[in-house]
Amino acid sequence: MVWNTDLNKIGLCIARTMTVTRDGLNHQGAIAVVMDGTTLDVVKNHGQTSGHSFANSLVLASDGTFLGMDLGDNYPRGVNLWRFDASSKTPQFVVYAFKTKHGTSATSPAGVSYDPYPEISTGGTTYYKWSNDNNVYTELAHQGLVEVDDGVLVFFAAERPPLDNSKVGAIMNEPRNLGFVKVAKDLTQKTVIPQPGSVPDVTGGYYGFNGNHWTQTNKGINFLTSFSAIGESVSRPKTCRLAAGRNLLLWEIWTKTSYVKTQAMVVDDNGAVSQQLLTSGYPVRLPIADDLRTVGDRAIAYSGTPGGQIVRYEICTGSSCAGAATTEAP
């Protein structure tokens, strides 16, 4: 939820279950809604952003619109970027796509039979040309959307290679690394702005539940970490714009099941590293979907403790660390 206090309008992205459909199922998806800041009346319901929507983030853009993204497993499948206000919403813009686990039996739950998919059938598993994969193999950063003068940086953690449909079978199959893509502010143009060091563009695709083929393309993706073992994966990434040209990135390193450590770096407005990777000597643990806040030139975060306290974290970088102290509040 974001409040535009100048226009007194509240933007929301709400992930919710839907009413029971004709197939007897209760589906899930997210919707974009604008409310009046005084009466809380619904001004505009723009309908679906993504379905299913497994995570979302929303920021107030410099032009007063609500800029958001969510993580959809279908319709569309990928990191889906959008912008809306009280009157309109941009079409979906998938800025990062990920792989899909296909069916391992010829007949789908709908009772329809499909051909084998030999291109990805490896390791003794035969896949078929249909899918119903709810896994997304990706985490959104929070806020994850950093508006800069000439575009928007979109941050996430993802498995590599992103479109290899043979590397599936579990919720996490490969180590996840911190990635980003820079796009133009006008989302209707669906323009990616490649940066130095971006991985080569890649095109892939998957067969949906009805057997139709969907083409996927990733352009201008950069990765800022290069973990190669499943015991070191980026999780719970966070972003904070400290100043023009200085964007703090904070994340945790996990095995498949356990926290290991917390790391950070600073990047400029093109995503280039300006302060190298730092491992915190203290286990900074933050709620998975919470945002960092900027106060002056520092990032502020809050977290609960097992002992029933609230801890306040103050994160500084470079010259902003002069006189810094660790602050905790009971």
C-alpha cells in the first residue's frame, strides 16, 4: 500500500482468492486498487495484475503514479511490472521470465493427453508438453523498484540459467543470485536498457496447461553475485535509495533451509557496484517482505526478536557512517 498525500489517493496491490469458478476451483491472483484517502471509498479497481501472484511490491513514482511489480506463475509467468493511477493502468510488462516444470505423465489433470517433450527429458524423467507449475524459482526484492533519472532498476533473486526447463523438480534447484534489469519509465514501450556486464539475451518457452506454447525472452539481465553452490543462495533481498547514484542492496545468504549470514553492497543508478560486497558481522534478520526506509543518508529497518522486543537497525555506507551507533529499542 502507498499513499499519495498530494492527491490524497491510496494505491494498493491486493493478493486474494477469487470466487469459486466454473471448474469448482478457488483461484488466486492480485488486483490493483485506488482508494480515496479520506473516505476510503474505492475510486478505481483495475482488476488483475498477475495470477497467481506470489509476491508484490509498490512504490510512489515521481510523477505521482503507483509503480509496482508482482511475481506471477501464470497470466503472465514472470516478474511483472505495471503502473497505475486513479484512471488508468499500463499493460503488463514481464521484465524477467523463469523456467517451468512440465508434466511427467502424458495425461494432464484435465484428462487431455500430450506428446513427450524430449528436449528437456533428462536423468530418467520423461516430461510432456503441458505444465501446471506453481513454483516461481525467484524472489522479489523489497521495495525492489528503484526509480532513477533515466529509468527504473528492478531487483530480484533468481536461479541460473533462468529458462532451462530441465533444472526443476524442487522449489529451489540451483543457487539463487542477486539480479536486476533496468527499464525505461514509460512502461507502455516495454523498453529494456541494457547495462555493461549484462548476460546474453536468451529466449525459451514453455507449454501451458492447455498445451499451448508460450515464448519467453530475457533481455538486459545483470547478476551482481555469482554463488555456485546450493548452500549459498541470495534470499530476502532489499533495496534502499540513499541518494542519487547511491542505492543500498541488502540480502541474506541461506542454504535450502537455514540462514547463514547477511551481506550488502552499494550500486549506482546503472546498477554498477560502487561499494563492494560486505558481510555483516551481526546477523541482521528482517521480515521477508518489509521495506527499508531512508532517513537522511541512512537506511532504517525494524524487526521483532524472539524475546518480544523491537530492534531498530540503522545502516550507513561510506562517509555517512561518521558518528554512527547501533540502536536498539525495547
